Amino acid sequence: CIDTKMRSNAENGFGLGEPEMDANTALTDLDKGMVVWNCHYFQHPFGSLYNLFGNIGLRSNKIGDQCEAIVRFPALFERYPFPILINSAFLKLADVFRTGSNFLRLWVLRVCLQSESHLQKILNVDEFVRRIFSVIHANDPIARALTLRTLGSLSALIPERKPVHHSIRVALDSHDRVEVSAAIYAAACFAKRSKTFGTTMCTKISSMVKRLSTPLDLKLRLICIFQYMHHDVGTASMVRKNCQELLVNYPSEEFMTTILHTLTQLAAATITDLTEQVNKFLMKARLQQYNENYLCLSLSVSFLLSHLDDSRAKVKLSILNDLKCLGEKGGHLWEASHISALISSIIPAENRMETDEEPVNLHNEIVYTALDVISSITSSSAILQFIYTADSPLWKLLESSIESSDMLVALKAIEISTFIALHSFIWMNRKSAGAPTSSLNLVEMAKSGIESLANTICALETAEDKEKEELLKDLEKCLSYGVVLCKAEPSLCGWFCSAMIKQINRNTLSVKSRNLVCQAIGSIGSFSQDAIQKVMPDILSVLLRFEKSALKEENSTVAVLIAIIFQAHQGFSLSNKVSQVINNIMSSSCMWFAYRLSRNALRYGQPNIATIALNAMPETVSSENFHFWLSSLQLIAQAEKLLSKDESKTIHLRLMSAGSSYVQAVNTLKAASCPLWSLQFQIEFVRLRSEMLAAFTNFLTSCNAVKLSPPPAIAQSIALAARDDLLKYGRVVTQMRKSVRDFQLISDMYGRLYQTAFDADNTSLLNIQILQQMCLMVSRAIEKVVVSKDHPSFSGDESPFTFCTRMNYIEAGNSWSLILACKKAAEIMRTTTSSQRIIPEQIMILREAFGVLIETPLAYPRFFFQTLQNTRTKIAVSPQPRGDSVPVLLGSNLALKIEGVLQQSGNQGAKISNMRTSFRRPKAIRITVTSAPPPNPRGHMMDVKAHQEQLQLVKDIVPHRNFFQAQFLLSLTLPGVTNVTVDTSLVDYEGRIWMTGPRASLAVRVYEDIKQNVPTTAAAVPRQGTPTGISSHMPVPGTSAPTGMIQRF
């Protein structure tokens, strides 16, 4: 896992072994490569960049070298996504397009299509378009066709260019088929993005469709353009009218499906005619299917049934796909009549027989799609009005489908039943009402369907390999619906775990199926500990049945089962029997299995198992970084093991030994970190744990001083002078008050760590928050004993004592053992009271409560071992000094420009394009510019504090296609060197601020007079800034500052 991660990071670069450099340097080297290109290419570290523009690149006489240079531009844009380079590169590509051959134009077109997200960064748009557009007047129709396609790919950049619109209109009348095809493509692109193109071209396209000379395939492509003409009401109404006329005049299968799909997209975009479009579909297609498992429902909807006369299966299938789209867009707008008509159309007449024109496979596909249409409507709670009515056709359909011999039909019926039941539970929780009988019946129906389908799939082990893959996907979906149902109704968890244990005990169950079933039980264990505790004897018996030969084949399944055991023992120690079973399995397993086991053991607070698993592991890896990483985990496990309850050693000695191990672990983690694999979060997390143990050690030492160090004789005088009666007890009060500050400081540092973990999963964030509140609770508990209520530093905050008491197992994740310890410690500490004297009994109560917290093993968050998303921010600050500082004259303003790129990817490096695939996405980037004035050598003689204050400017920028830029104007009124700092943070969609960085610094030298040798060349030609920073690993709710510019003096 670690090896793969490091390799993937190393291979993400542009070329092999090329160091990172900024966009300005890259562009400068590119320009040098055009002039001073020589045999030093192979010796230059940026040879791959020179290759684009050098003698063996675009200026080469060989067309192969030119093509190779062109196709490398998209990778260059991804590595240096800044306007200064992208603008220059696209201008050079436009030159190649203008003067090159059609083959080179084709590759330039491909670059424009692949780099669509970077087109908005072109600065000289007019010049770039002029060079491309000049080819439209060529005599070669192929060149004109390539120009039209290139302009179409640039439609997001120039949506309202009238000359381009006119050229597309003229090209549609061309006699060359290739040019007409390209014009249709460009027309579709501009109709999608332009607000005026559709209005001017609607009549033209309609006339071409109605023209007899237009080929049928071109007519179909022209009709598809209509779906984008929804920018104004008049044009959308005209398009809808034209499509309805075409629907009557062109009743063929291809035209029917194309026109209806176009109307669907138009209705989904405008929303206003969605209900009318649903009615139109149900009138145009009679969705009759033959399936002996379906019951015939007699629903008379005279108007709809009189128009269900289209018997073509492909048309039906197309209409159902369009209905599914409308269901996803506006399921809440559907009416009961729509559902009834849809259901009646998929339930066949009893005398329906198979025909040669409509084969059974196609009929089944239509039934599956019709069920998908109903499933798409379940995204809205409006589906409840269709299921809980008298003689509901939807209820009867689900009742018959869930028992179908067709597994896919049964699976889709289970999906619909599950999500309807989920909406029902949500509605009942909002209304605080009991479950109706019909809702309980639906849950029972879903339960029986899930159990029956799981039995059926697990019994089919004789299928071919291709069929097995499909069965595994169906089994995974079926089990996921069971988990969703149990999460909505926790009382079903026991039933689900028992049913899954029965499947595991099957002797014929395949390895992959058993792994899926075990993962389903593990999912239940994440929110119901009682359910998995009840099946713990069965899980142990399954582990005991595994032979040594089967462990290699099913090590993933065994790892999941052991993780379930850890889940069941959160807050408890493993029994000797369970530990012996796990140790026997580890002794005959591979090192990768041992690492997975140790990782899970640390996550669920079982350091004894982790210590055994990690004992010999650091010596078996070849990489130095891996060796130090495993060594640090071994030290962490040993430290947590030392903290566990041991009667042979006092808690003070255990704390000192564990603290020493943690200090070594921090240093080892620093040695394991490298530029490709940053361990900043891990180092900080372990360091804070070490600081916490040190604070506990100091407090226990202070407790011992109550008996060993009596107050001095002058203590009473000191207390009277300070007006603090508790100081009469001597230095023990001072030491304990220092412990209050120490725990408060550690709590604040956990808060800052939380605020930097933007990419952490929610459970990991909760773990950090619990540790923060735990330190705050300890601080407040000590404060109640050693600080009187009338003291200015007494806070009296009781919220940390109630933070963990409000949490349950479902919310806790893998931090349940820590929450239990906090609850127990809070109950003990509530017995302490604030008084004017130090009572030994109260000190003993604190020692007892803190002992509970110390002896509870720390559950490490998932983010410590695995990152499920990665957010990276790069910024470039302009101007950048060519020397030590940027020269500015006194009284003038400094124009500061910040450009940046935001990149977010999953754990495998794949870009995240959907918000649902990530934990959180940045909504805006907050840029804070701080200028610190130069120190005044006579400041001690002056009484003007305004000159000593910093200037701070804050602006929130919403990124466009992951690119953002901001400009600031700084007023510099004092001569000397002013330090300007640019700090960036992320603002998510909930308004929380995440201090992820990066940070850039700039030195500005302010001259009083131009005679002071101001380097004019550096000031006249500002240099593009250097991209810096790779930040995004952590989160914590912050306070959202007002958007815009904030100036503080």
C-alpha cells in the first residue's frame, strides 16, 4: 500500500526524474530552447520541455517530431497550469494551426479538446481566435472542417462571437459532407453555451431537417441540437413545437427515439414542461411485457391507455430511459396517474406470447429499465404517497417482483422497497410518530427479499466466470441494501448478522462471496456493537476452521473477521482465548496480512496484538522510509501497551516509559517522511500524544508534591499579597495551575491540527475533536480544584464534561473506547467542587479519573494510515524579485497578483468530479495578505502606534475550473524592507475555514528617493511568481470571515 502510493506520486510528473519548477522558469527555458538549442539537450534537466519548442519540436522539419511536441502539451498544462505558460503555448499552437498541414491541425484540435479546462486561462483571446479563424477562408474543405471543429471546442471561450456564428451558418449550406458534419458539431457546441446562437439558428436548422435533400443521418444529428436551445422561453417553445411536428411527420424508430430524447433533455433543462413530457411518453409507448411472474393489474386510465399503441421494443426502451432521466431530475413532480400507467404497461396481459419481432431478452431489458424508472423516483419522499394508498399498484408490483425467479427483477424490487422504507423512517422521525402497519409490512417484505436473494446467489457456484462476476455485483448490491435498512432501523441488525453467519457457514461458498458477506457484517459493526457481539462465538468458530493452506487464499476474509472482533471489543480487552486464536493465525500468515492486522489493532485500541504483529516487520522491508514507518508504528504500539493496566508498575513509571517511546516515535516518523510521502499529520498527531502524556506526568508529579513538599513559611504572606488564598498551599498550586495551562494549550493544538485536516474522513475528524475536548475537560477539572471561583482566570466552562456524554456508538466510529473512558472520567470528576483550600480527597479523585483516561489505549484515526482524498493547492505570487527584494518608491502602491490552481483527487489519484465522491470540496479560497512594516530604530522614542500595526487584506475567491486569481493593492508608507506574506486557506460549502496553506513570502524594499539606486529593470518587468505549497490534509470548523476585502489598521 505504501509502496504503491509512493510510486504513483513519483510517476505523476511530466517526464522521468524532472525536478519541480515554476511556470515562469519553464516558459523562460522554453524561450531559450528556441534560440540556443544545441547538443546540450540531453544534459539539461528540463530537456523534455525544450523538446516542445526546440529544433526537434515544433520547429523541426520532421512532421513526426512536430506531432510528438503537440501531443505533449496537455501533460505540460497539467504540470504547469498557469496562464503565463498556457497563453504562450496556445498562441504557438495557433500558429501551427494557421501555417501547418491538416494533419498537424488535427493534433492541435485534439489538444484543444483535451485541455478544455485550461482554455479560460488564455489571455490574448482575440489574437488566438484570429489565427485559428483565418483558416476558415481556405479553399480546402478539410481545413475548413478542422477549423469549424476547433472553433466548436473553443465555444466556452467565445460563445457570442458573431463572425463564428455566421461561418457555421454558411458551412451548413456547403456541398462538402465533411464540412457540413463539422458545422453540425460546431453548431451543437455553440448552442450549448451561447445564449443567442440558438435564437438565430433555430429556423435554419428546422428548415434543414424538413428539407428533402438533407440525408437522414444528418437530420438526426441536427435534431439533437434542439436539446441545447433552452436559454430563453421563446426559443424553447419554438423548438418544442417543431419537435412535436417532426414527431408526427417522421414516425420511424430512429426519429422517434431521437426526437423524444431531445424533448426529454429540453424538459429536464426547463423543468416547466416535465409533467407534460411524462404524459407524452406514456401516450406514445404501450409498454407491454410478457413475464409469467407478473400479475395482471386492471387499472383503467382511459386517456393514457388509448394512446399506448407503439409496439416497437427499441422505442419502448428508449422512452423508459428518458423517463428515468425525468425521474432523477424531478421525481417530486410525478403524479399518481403516471406511476399507475407505468406499472400497468409493464404488467402483461395473460394471453401475451413471445413473438419473433420482440424476443424475450429485449422484453426483460424493458422490464428492468421500467423498474429503474420507479427506482429513480425513490430519490424523493413523494414516493410515499404512491405506496401507502388503498390498493396501491406499486405495492402489488413490489410484492410480486420481490419473489420473482429473475434475480435482477428481485434485486431492483428490493432496492425500491429499501429506499421507500428509508423515506418512511425519516418521515416518522420528523413527525415523532409510530410506524404504520403498511411500513412494517414493507420492511418485512424487504427483509425476506434480501435473505432469499442472498441465499440464491450464494448457492450458485457452478456458473461460468463471467456470470460469477455479475453474481458478485448483484450480491454486493443486495447486501448493501440490507446494511442501509439496518442503519435506518437498528433493531434489524441482529437479524442481518445472523443471516450472514448462515451464509458464511456454507461449505460451498466462494472466497469472494465470503469476503463480501464478512464486509457486510463489518459494516453493521460500525454502528451496532451489540449485534456483532451476539455472533462473536460463530466468528471465532469460523476462524478456527480455517486451515493453514486456506489462509493465503482467504487472508482478506480473515483480516475482515479479525477487524470485526476488534469492533466488538471496543472498550474491552481481548480474552485469552481470542488472543490465542489471533496469534495462531498471525504465526502462519504473510507480512502484508500482519501489517493490515496491526493497522486495525491500532485503529481499534488493541496495542497488544499490534505489538506482536510489528515485532519482526521493520527488518523485512527494503526501503529505508518503510523501515522507519514500521519502526514508528512498533514504538507507538509498545507505548500504548505500556499504558495499559499493570499492577506491577505504578502509573507514573508507565507514563514515563510510554512518553520516552513516543518521543522516539516522533523522531522515527520524521526520518520516514520524504517529499513524495509527507507525514506531517502523522508527526503532529504523535507529537501531541507525547505532549499529553508529558502533561499527565507533570500533574502526577505535582500530586505527589502535596505530601512531599509542604508549603514554606512565607506562603501565607505570598497569598495575602496576591489576594489568592490557595497560594498558601505552596508550590503545588503553582505547578497544578501550570498543568491547567498545559492541557489548555494541547487542546488548542488539537484544534489547529483539526483545522488543517481538510482531506480527513469524518470519523478521523471526530477522533481529533474527542481528544481536544478530553484535554479541555482535564484542564477544567484541575481548574476547579486549584483555582477559586472569584479568580480572574477561572472559566467555569462545563461543556467539555457533557461533550462525550451526548454521543452514542453510531456517532463514535472507532473512537468508542475513548468516549467510554471520557464518560467514566467525567462522572468521577463531577464529584469535585471549587473551594478555597486544597483537599487531598479531591486530588485522589482527579488521579482516579485521569488514570481511566491514561490506561485507555488510544484509537488511531483512519487518516493516520490512509488518505481517501487528496487536495492540492499551488499559488504563484507576482511580482517576484530578481534580487533580494522588490523595489518600490515611497508613496506608491504595490500591485500584488496571486494566481493559483486547486486540484483534488481520490486515493488512487483519480480526479474527483462528483461532490458525492469526496468528504468535502472547497467552495472558495480565502487569501490573506499581511504586510509587516519595517522596524523603526527610533520606535522606543515615538508614541505613534499606528506605524507599528500590520496591514491585513482578506478576500474570498471562488475558483473557476479549479483556477483562481486575486489582485491586491498595498499602500507602503514607510521606507525600508516590508515583509509581505500571502496565506491561503480553504472554505468549504458549510462555511468552515481550513488552514491548509500554502504560504508565500515576499520582501519589498521601499525607497525614499529615486536617487537611491532603484533597480528600474526589476521594477519595470514584473516576474511571474513561483508556484508553491502542497496543502490539504486536515479539517476543523472555523469562523467564516465576511467575503470581500477586509482592511485592518
